[in-house]
Amino acid sequence: MQPLNQILQNAFPPEVVSNELNCLLHFKEEVASGFNWEAAQFSMPASLVMEDTAIVQYITTGQHPKLVLQYCISGQHYCNKPRCKGQLCNNETADCDTIEKNKSRLSVFQFELSATYFEFLSGAGINTIFAEASEGDFMKVLPLCAKTKLALEQVIHNNHENGLQRIFLKSRLGDLILYINDLYQEERAPIAACKFLTNTDDRDKILLAKEILTERLDSPITIKELSRKVAMNECYLKRGFKAVYGKTIYDYFQQERIGKARQLLYENGLSVSEVANQLGFSSISHFSTAFKKHTGMKPCELLLR
């Protein structure tokens, strides 16, 4: 499962990947020459919060250039029970393999494509992320939209077989490439491109999302839950939040969380374990890693000052 580690480590510190993520399912398939994909599902502590992410890479090392698309998504459920056929579980009950108390779900996908699948996209004058392939290796990290999540769900949960299955997968792959290009254009666009923020109600929803995050520093909330609470599409919520505050929802939440941790450690005199527990971190090591990432020092080093 080594190829999937890159996007996992983009979402979590290495020790979280190795110690706190439990692999439930992993499968890999070669659709055709030059096109293979794999997926895995993990359970993770409910206290872990991540932002759905996509990574697109163009790799020229070796004899054959390739494009690699990776996705990390929270909230999907799979099951090994015969009635679920190892796919998305539509009827989660107490006997389903994926049901674990106080656990959340994380799904990871990877699509690896030879140059012949996408080289036509990098023609001269095409202003897309794929045009950068002509300049050599590159890697981009992008957010996910609802359309991408739906396409990934269809990839792993469909009733086609044999030749029709291959046609279907190639079709969904085309959708994923289009969605990645759209997200890339949105990331490059100025903040003013978020035209929906001209609506007062939508701006208020972004402000409400910030208030909810601030109030729940000790109880992490998923993007899906947050979008429901403020009644805004997940994609719009993520784009609008970053436009207004200059940070992703996850980065803002962690920044505020660590700020509160500094106060509890330095001003209130709490111990490292007390702060980690009070702010809902799944372990002291996870808290220590997050703290050092944002402050440049470990919590114990702050206490010595």
C-alpha cells in the first residue's frame, strides 16, 4: 500500500498514519494497459479531523511518463459482508464489518495513467493544469468538490462487469480529470472569483462556520457536519472560507486549537496530557506533532520557558 501513503501523510502526521489508522479494506485493479487504480478504507479515531484532498502528479522518472491522481475522503463506508459485495455499504447495521464504536471512516483512491491517456490535454495554448506536463514533473494539492466525491463513489460502487466495467471506469476517469482541471482554475482565480460571497446570506454562513469551529476546539467537526450546520454546499463552504480567511477550514481550526493549547499550557499551567485530552486530541503524540507544526516547538519545550 506504499503508493497510498503519500496522500495519507499529506492529511496526517506520519505517526498518525502508522499508529492510528486501521486498514479495513484494500484492493487494486488493472483496467487496461497503462491504466490501473486502487482504493483502501481505514478507520480512525473520531477526534481526528481532516480536509478532503486531491493530489495530481505528473512523473517522468523511468521509461514511461505517467499521471497519478490521488484522493483522500472522509465519511465513506465499505463492508466485507456478502450482501455488500465488498463495496459501499448501503445498509449499515450492527453486524457490518465497518462498524466500530467511536471510529470515523477514511477512504483513499489512486489512479495511475500512462501518458497516452492524457497527452492530448497538454497541447500548445491550453491553459490547464495538464499543460504543465510539458515542463516536466509537477505536483498539485487541491480541495475536493461534491462532483468528485460522487464520481469516486460510482467508481467503487457500480453494477457493470467485464467490457462495460472498463468503459464505465474510463468514463468516470474522464470526469475526474475534468473536475481536477476545474478545481485548479478555481485555485488560481482571485478571491473575487467567489461571486457567491457577494450575497450577504452566504457571507454570514462563512462567518457562522468560523464561530462553530471556534466554539468546538475541544470537539472536532467534519466538513460535512459543518456544511450541514451552516446550510451551505461543502465545495462553496471550503472555497468561501479560504477566500475570507486565507486558510483552509482544517488549517484555521488547527491554528485556533493550538492557540488555545498555548494558553492552557503557558497561562493556565495545565500539563501536556491534560491539554491534549481537553482539546480532543486522540493521543499526546498527535497533539505534540500538531503543536510543533504550528509553533516550531514541542509542548514540553514551552513549559520549560
